[in-house]
Amino acid sequence: MDYYSLFFASAQSSAEVLLVAITGYLAAKYEIITPSIQKGIGNLLIKVLLPCLLFSETAADIDLSNLTQLWPVPVFYGIFIIISGLLGVFGGKLLDLSSAETKFVIVGIMFNNITSLLLGLLDGIGNTMAMQILLQNEEDNPAESMKRGKSYVMLAVLLNTLLKWSFGAFLLRKEPSDCHLDSGLLPNHNDQITPSNERTPLLPSKKNNNQFIIPQILTKIYNVAYGFMNPPLMASIAALFVGIITPLKNLFFSDQAPLFVIRHTMEFIGSITIPLMLISLGAQLQNLPRSKAKKMFTSISYVMSCRYLIMPIIGGIMIISTKSLYISDPMLWFILMMTASGPTAISCINLVQLTGNFEEEMAVLLFYSYICLAPIITITVISFLTIINANHI
């Protein structure tokens, strides 16, 4: 196995992340990016750039056959999410964190980087002899294996995006203060007085009550759903529908797609999302109150331990012990293992900007996570490839 090439690919991927973040840090330090500009960048990312990126990337690679044939990806992703959530709850109890701090830890463990990092690692591995380990059989070739690998990744990305921008945003919402709870605890009285006479019934009729039950239920469902909605989530849902409905997909992604210009525009806009996201992360670090760093140390250390150590071990053991239950494809095994591994997703900085909660804490977590990325992820990748090589017959 070409360990040097693997290390170089991992180091290069993480170094690019850090250099762009440092650029944002310096821009904020010299007041090129002021707090007001930083806020504007955050809004631009959440409401325009990120939705374009999510739609253009996921809709192109998702179709109905992916969702039905690649069932191990959603199944294991769901299992890893549950385990990550339980680790977050356990960490909150262990570290004696508040409810809000526990939710921050849960989000940090749940939503890892399975987009830019994993796709970058795949490209790096594709140029090394290690790619031979990930071939399905003697008739397989690196190009086909890479194509399958990217399909597995994009399905995991879709699931991760849908959950992150719905459940993750819900967890990170600012908790209302006690003063806002009074109105919810008191019964709601209708001040409108209806004139009555001797024929007016003393009790409301059952028929009239039934007329309002269904509209009230539908209104409550709508309000709950609307509370979860945000631009990235809506873009992900739209990408899912376009991906699985062939006539819609052909409008955007076929050889002579009539709406090709819209797709191309969204791809072009989305291409600047990751660099601008990293610049925003660096600027956020410059404005971080230094007093918070010590307070966050134990929580951040716990999240990083779960993401870099506990979850990869759990993922590796689970995939190898259950590999006989699904298709024998080393590339699938590798992607599933990596889905359980890696640092917190960079896009979580946009998640906290959306909710306006834990922005400084998330910036510190991401900064230190990606400082440690190169050596740790290299050891993880080499370990997984060694295990796969030993178990693939």
C-alpha cells in the first residue's frame, strides 16, 4: 500500500481547508471583513449559495434506483446517527452540561463531513495503488469503482443534509426564556361575545366542533412543518424530488435539457460556497471572545474524541461484522466506514448562523478539528483499507 501517497492526499485536503480559513481570519483581523459584512456573508451562504450547491450536487447523482438498491447506505447512516445522538446525550450527563450545551454536543457528533472531505479522499486514493483494494473483483476497474463510490457518497450526503437542516436546526434553536412561557401555559379564551337568545343552545353543538377539528389539525401540522423549513432544507427536498422523478430530472440533467442554463447557473453559484464558507469560519474565529475557549475545552475535546476515535471504531466493527448481509463491494464497505468517521461538517457553521446560537463554540470546534485532521484521518483511512484488504476474499 502506498502510505506516502495516502498521507499526502489527506494532508493536502486538510491543508487547503486551513489555509482558506486562515485567509478569513486575517481578513477579519485587518477589518476587511467586519462583523456586519460577516453577517451578510452568513445570510448569503444560507439563503443563496448553499441551496444552489445542495440542489446541483445531489439532484444530479440521486435517482430512484439509488434509493432502492443501495439500502445499506441509509440503514447504516441511520444507525450511526442514533449512536452519535446517544453519545451526545451521554456526554451531556458526563460533563454536567446544560440542555442547550448538550444539544450542541449532539449536533457536533451527529453531523460529520461526508461531502468535501470524503470526495477529496476518494480522488486522492484513486491516484494510488490503494485503489486496487477497493475493486469489487478482477473484472472491476478503478473508474467504475470510483463511480460507485461517489454514488454511495451522494446518497449519504442527501440523507445527512435533510437531517442536518431539519433536526439539527431544531436542536440548535435558542430556547425560549421563562417569560415567554406564560402565554402558553394559560388557557386561551375567546374574547368575542356572541349574542344569544332563548333558542341559543347552552352547550356548543358537536357538529360545529367537528367542522373545525380537521382545519385545526392541518394548521398545526403546517405550523410544525414550516418551523423546520429553511432554504438549505427546501433545496434538499427539491433535489430529492427532481432526482427520483425522471421527467423532472430530464428537464435539468439530460443531454439536451431545456433547463440546462438554470442547472449550470446553480452549479456556478454553488462552486464558491465551500471557499466562502471557510473564509466565514476564519472570520468567526477572529471575533471569538477568548474567554469562551477555556470553558468549551472539555465539550470540544469530547466531540472530537467521539468523531475521531469512538465512531470510527464502532463503524469499522459494524461494517465488517455484517458484510455478508449485503453486496460484496469493498468500495461500499469503505464508504460506510468513512460515513461513521471524520470531523464535524464545515457546513455546521452555517447551521449555527441560521439559528444564531453557539456560533463561537462551533467555530472553535471546527478550527481545532481540522487542525488535527491530516494525521488522524490518514491513520483512519489506512486502518480501514488494511481491514478491508484482509476481509475481502
